[in-house]
Amino acid sequence: MSKIFVDIKAVTAVLLLSAVAAVAQNSAPPSPGPVPAAILTAKNIFVSNSGADSGLFPHPFRGNPDRGYDQFYAALKSAGDFKPVGDPSQADLVLELRLTAPTAPQMPTRRRAPPIHCQCFGS
């Protein structure tokens, strides 16, 4: 096999990969999925505190297992978009908050908390 033939194959491969990358960058992002009407029209909201995984407090996190719930509930009230209610039967929307930390290798220098996941259910 000649060196020129191998070089042509390499150049062709690079050009094809570049073209694929260019097309992928120029494609429009997918449109977001529809938001259910029950979420858009909800006014009364019930927030359930499912706590946190065991072993997260006091290390690696400060505070107590209710901290995420307390902060979320305070932000929800101050935003004024929803009226918190004390019973799920009175709510248009029910949220359940739980702090989870997936099993992973120990990272003693890790400073960031895992995300808080929210499961939303319309009533």
C-alpha cells in the first residue's frame, strides 16, 4: 500500500469527522417537552419532607437532615407563586423532597453537595 493512498484515507476520515461535527453543531436543540396543565395552573402546593439518606449529617454536610426542606419551603413562601397548604388533599400540586447521596468512592476534599431531586405529582 502506498504512502499516498494511506494519507488520502486519513485526510478523508478527518474531513468526514469534521463534517459530522459541523452538522451536529448546527442542528437545532430539541424543543422542550410540554409542561402539564396541572403544573401550569397550580396555586396551592403541598411539600412533603422525606428527609435525607442516613449518614449524611453532620458529615459531610452541616446542619440537619431538614435543612434542604426548610430552605426550599422558605424560598417557596417568599416567591409568592404558590400558596403552601398543610394537607395534600387541599393541594393542586404535591412535591416530595429528599436529600440523597449516591454511593460513590470517598472523596474527603469534596465540598459540593449532591443535587436535591424533586418528584412532582399533579393532583
